[in-house]
Amino acid sequence: MSKAPFLPIRDLVIFPNVVTPIYVGRANSIATLEKAIANKTKLVLGLQKDASEENPTFDGDIYEVGVIANIVQIIRMPNNNIKVLVEAESRVKIKDIETEDKEYFATYTVIKETLKDSKETEAIYRKVFTRFEKYISMIGKFSSELILNLKKIEDYSNGLDIMASNLNISAEKKQEILEISNVKDRGYKILDDIVAEMEIASLEKTIDEKVKTKMNEAQRAYYLKEKISVMKEELGDFSQDDDVIEIVDRVKDADIPKEVREKLEAEIKKLTKMQPFSAESSVIRNYIEAVLDLPWNKETKDVLNLKKASQILERDHYGLKDAKEKVLDYLAVKTLNPSMNGAILCLSGPPGIGKTSLVKSIAESMGRKFVRVSLGGVRDEAEIRGHRRTYVGSMPGKIMKAMKEAGTKNPVILLDEIDKMSNDYKGDPASAMLEVLDPEQNKSFEDHYIDMPFDLSKVFFVATANDLRTVSAPLRDRMDILQLSSYTEFEKLHIAQNFLLKQAQKENGLADVEIKIPDKVMFKLIDEYTREAGVRNLKREIINICRKIAREVVEKKVKKFNLKASDLEKYLGKAKFRPEKSRKADGKVGVVNGLAWTAVGGVTLDVQGVDTAGKGDVTLTGTLGNVMKESASVAMTYVKANLKKYPPKDENFFKDRAIHLHFPEGATPKDGPSAGITITTAIVSVLTNRKVRQDIAMTGEITITGDVLAIGGVREKVIGAHRAGIKEVILPEDNRVDTDEIPDELKSTMKIHFAKTYDDVSKLVFVK
């Protein structure tokens, strides 16, 4: 048993009589090598089982069989590593490894090789050599000198070791070969490994040939396709396949402008030069089809019969006189001037009054196609103008989609909920609508996807909105705005009896069943089960009644119904709203009925005031906007400037007391220039301790000198007051001309006062 310096090596198996370079970099290994060089001793080399282990412990980390080697040459590298050329002498069995001053030493014994049955050993050696020769010729990575050297070797063990060291196998498999001391057994093992490697090499060669063949075929196909493309271009034949032939025929037969045809032909030329199933080919096909689907020159003929148009409008809608007049005026002008461009109308009013259905009737009365474009929630400019074709998934905008759906260039397009558009970092769709709704610009509207001007001047655009305050001023300026107001109870009665009930019967399979709802019962349904500007909820309640009746028809086979007031509770449950038809004239201090306009119609706006400890200031609550805050400030200044007219109940009021004004429903934002006289009345009532009548409501702005200024939304506010059970209303004198808008049935049941200054108001509102 001998002892020599030891080096652990990674991923490398060294065979006897084979010169092999190794690299030494670990501190302990370098110290061991330096010791061996200084003492001119041999090295014991052993394979490390885990190559990732930087500091192996020698208890099971090193294979037991290694080699004893001579140091042939040393090269010191710039990175402090050492390259060592070693030549192994023989196999050794490593018995023990120990560390002395960070140097490794191994105790070992030399393994003697056994050579039995020399004829069989010679035969197996020849077989291994033949296979190895074929193997290296197959992979082509070794020089011919290796074969010549192997032919000269007479030591079978040495020849097998040389062949094993040149196999492209893992270090673990080479270690298995190193551990076989019997030459014959070693030959069989090497033969198995060579056969396996040859099979793998054969498969790799087959795969490489297949890949090369496919690449050659693809290159050949590309060359031929390019050649055919050039030939077609020379011949003027752009057909590529059945789909392209169909597109070419469509372009030839399409009734499109010259410049559009030229652009499509250019796109088809590009298409014929592309692979049929490429992504860009699909983009071009979709673009050509989208352009061809647009009605470039197709129009419908207008029905310019005013009498028939009027009958259709009256048949479908009750009231809405101004809107109907606008449409008939347009048709009259169209009769006299057929070349007149399309109009741009905006119907503004509370929800549920029939704006959308009215536009459908307008289209029918004109004999035009109807298309609805929903703008609610639109916040991306590309939804109006379309996406550019450079984007993945690009498509035309809503306007071009509507034109495609209409199939004509002069449809009626409903721009529904135009006030519900918003904007974000992707752009402002309202700004994009400016070009659509400008008669001077929409003659050449350019969608980003279509990328060609399209004429929208013959389209009749009708927009709908609940609250135009959210629409930008430039966009409002483009449209002819028509305000539609709330329905009165009498109008709702007429609509319910002549439209809603019949529709509900038809929808619920009750067309053959006789259903009568007397006017008195219908009024109760309107007053106690709905409270709205339009008739949407009224329609829902009538449908609910019809469903209950349908159940009775199925279960009891009843075919005739005449509803009573008591039946409403049976079908619909308890009343949802209390009737407010009799507001008492008894006064309350600091409580005033104001009137306000909202997007859902006119409503009453109460103001409640009390005096508190303070220094003469005014506190406001109720989520008020800046305009109403300024109105309160103006009102307080006016009252302080006229204390002789409105003497305080306490001489030291403005020293010791303050006024708190509250506008109920604090979660609802409130703003607008029409609460001046209401706030002034509340302040005067609290200041003087005078009671305010509760059967009267008022609206109007006040100046610092006491003048009452005109306001808007008179009809809506008066209807809202009537709905709340108020019999008297105070309006500014300048709004006297607006009373023509108030329905006659309301004028006969309500008393309307007009005030020029606040003195006129104070004479009416306080209890005497």
C-alpha cells in the first residue's frame, strides 16, 4: 500500500497510457499540486461524484477506482489556475484520503489487470476496433491519425482505454469502464456503448437530413412563388387562389369611387405576393372586405310625403310636438331641395320619454334605414375613428360599422346617450365626434382603419342625451338641440291607455283578452306606483299587471277584466309613493319649497334653516356647488342690506346667532343658478321668525340689489311642482314668455305668480 498526493477531478475520467490535460483551480488542489511538483512525485487522480461540490468530503464523495499519473507539463494561467498535462500509468484503488496542511494525500493499491483467453480477447478487441472505426467516421470528429495509432498498438488493454477515452459518453459511463480490470469484460462494455452511440448518431443524422430537406423544399417553394409572382405581375394577372379571385371579382363589380378602386387594386397586388395563410395576408383581406362592405354610392330614396310621415309619427308617439315638427320641416325642405345634406338633431330630455323610439319612427317616416350607435361608456377615440391597421386586432370605428350595417349612405343614425361619453389616456371620443357632426367636415370623414375619406353628409344624425351639461360646448354647437320635457299626468294617462296597455297585452299573449283600466284607476297607478318624468316605470307596472292577469287566464280561463282601484294592491302590492295632492297652507319657520331641474325631470328642492349660536355667519350643508354657495352669499348680503324691511327677531342676532341652511339628500350634488329667492326666503324666515307657506314653491336667482333673474327649465319645474302636490308657483317676471310651454291642464289647476324683485316674493310666501 502506497501514499501519494491526491487531486479530485470533475467531469473527466483519465485512462491509463492516455495523455490528458486537466485544470486545477481550487486552493487545496493547487497546494497539493505545488507539493507534488516540488517533491517530483506522482499524483493520484479520482473522479468526484458530485461535480457541483466545491469542497468535497472524501467519505463517499470520490469513486474508489482512479489512476496514478505522472506530471508531464505545467502551464500557469493568468487567472491563477494551473493547466497540468498528465499521463496515467495504471488503475489504482483508493483506500483512504486525508488532508495535511490543506493538502490532499491518498493511500492506494495498484490494480492488476487480468487477461484470460487471449483468443477471445483478441476477437473482441478486433470487433470493438471495427465498430469504433465506423463510429468515428460517422460522427467525423476525429483525425485519421487516431486510427493509425490504434492499429499499431499491440496491448489490447491500452487500445481499449484509448478508444474508451475518445467515446462521446458521460463521465459516469467512462468511470464504469475504468473500474473493469478484466480486459475481455472491458471490451464487451465498450462495444455496448459504441453500438448505443452509433444508434443515437444515426438518428441524429436522419433528423439533420430531414431538416435540411425541408429547408431546401421551403427555399425551392419560395423561389418558385417569387418567380410566379413576377410573371403574374408582368402579365397583369393578380389571381392567387379562389379567395383572391373572389376578391378581384368583387372589386371589379363594386360600385365604388375611382380612388377607392385604385387603392384596393394596389392592396390586391400586395396580397398576391404573400403566403396565403400569413398574418399580413389576413390583415389585407379583412381590410379589402371592410372597404367593399361600405355603401360608397348606394342610397335609399326618401319618402317625401308629409301627410304619411305625420301619420307615422302620430301613430307611434303622443305629444313631442316640437320633435315631430322638426322632422316634418326637414322633409318639406328636402322636397323643395333634393340635394340638401343630412341634418344633425339632438333630443335632450329625461329618461323614459321616448327619445330612442321616436328616432325609429323618424327613420320609418322618411323611408330610411335605421341604425343605433350606443355611446354610453365610450372613452376611447378609436371607437369612433377606428384603429390604425398597424395594430393587432384593428377594426373600423362605430360610425363605419353603422354605415356597413345600414347598407346605404343616407340612413338615420341614432347616437344614443351622447352625454355618457367619457375620456381617458387613449383620447377624447367627444372630440372625434366633432368631425362626424359637423356638416362642413363630415363630407370627407376619415376613419383610421379605412384610411380613405367617406361622405357622411347625407346621413341624418339624431343624438339623444339626458343632461347636455356634460357635453362639451364645441359638440353642442354642432347640433340642433331640441329639449323634450317631462310628461304631465294627463299625457301619461293618454300614453298608457293608447300605447302601453296595448303593447303589454301583445307582449304577454293577451291580445284576445279584454282588459280595461279606467282613467281613475290609471291615475292612481301613475301617482302612487310611479314617480318619474317619462313612462318607463309605468310601462313596467302595466306589464306586471298583465303578467298577473295572464296567470288568471291560464288558471281560471277568464277572458274579461275590468280593473278597480283595489285591484292595484292585489296585483302590485302596497303603493310605493304617498299621494301629495293636498299640501297645507300652514307655515313653517325656515322651511321653503324650491324647484330644480335635473336630468330626470323637474323636482322640488327643499331648503331648511335654523338659527344657532354664532357670529352672524351662514353655514351651508347638502353637497352644494360653487354657484349655489355664491347664491347663498348674495342672499345673505341682500338681507343684511335691507334689515329695515326684514327686522331681526333679536337686535343682537348678528352678534350672538348664526344661520344654518341645509339642503336635504346630502349625498346628491346640487348646483345651478335658480335657488336665490329660495335661499333668501329661508334666511328671512329664520331671521324674522316668520312662517313660510308650504303650499307654494319658487324658483329664480336673486341679485345683490334684490332683482329676480330669469331661469331655465320652466316647464320641467312646474310639472315637478304639480307632481309634488303644490298648487302655487313663483317664477321670475322674465320667464312669463315661457309659460306657453306649460301644458293647459296644469295652467287650469295651478296658480302661477311672477316676481320682478324679492319684495314681490316676500308678499306671497310668508303667512300673514
